[in-house]
Amino acid sequence: MATYVLTVNGVEHSVEAEPKMPLLWVLRDVIGLTGTKYGCGIGQCGSCTVLLNGSPGRSCQRSISSIGDERITTIEGLSESGDHPLQVMWDELNVSQCGFCQPGQILTAFAMLRSRPNPTDADIDREMSRNLCRCGTYIRIKEAIKQAAGLVED
């Protein structure tokens, strides 16, 4: 076991873990932030997506020892009250069916909108293709992103 200091959602956490433990399990089992989901375990589905220094990353593929001083944002850190424009649009458009992939979808969309505040359909398709939705709510995901575009602030 080793001790690591992580900044998660703007809060510093000192945690003890095995160096090879995936960040996903540190977030869920050690820190107690269960919004980040386990999907495939091989970095293909995107359910475990978090933001690492503002960029989407697969937490199932990153060991705690590789994080260093990267700032981590989970779905819990996007908005304390759940009123971020993406979360509001997700709710208003009933995007979630089972909801399992949605934290990763929302964080990927958030990162995209920070770099492209008014994305085209092609931009959305390209960026969001990295996240799979078992329920197939892609049309509602795209519409929620389009409606939230321009409302997202840094």
C-alpha cells in the first residue's frame, strides 16, 4: 500500500491504495464517489469516464500511481445541485433510460462544449462516439447537447 494525494472535485483526498489500483475503484470504493460507473473494464465503453485536468479519461484504465497532480472531476463535481445545463437538458429531454452510461456521457459532452461551444452534428457524433449507450439513447443525447450548447460556462 502507498499513500496518494488526489484532488477530486476540488477537494484534496489522502488515500491508501495499491499502486496498480484503477482510479475507478479508488473513486468508488475508497473515496465513496459512486457516480462513476464500471462498464467494461477495458476502456472501451466510456461508463467510467472522468475529467483529468479537464479532458475525458477512462478511470478503469488509469492506475492511481499514474495520476500524479492531475485534477479529477467526477459527475458529482460537475454541479453540487445537479443544475448544470447538461444535467438539466438530460432531465428535460428524458435522455436516461437505465442511466448507467450517463455520467460518462455528460462529462464527455461537457469537455467537448468547453472546446466547441456550438458543435455541429458531426462534432457531436465524433466526440460522443467514444461512449457507448446500451439503451441506444443517442438521438436524445445529441439533442440534449445541442440544447445545452452556449449555456455551458468554464
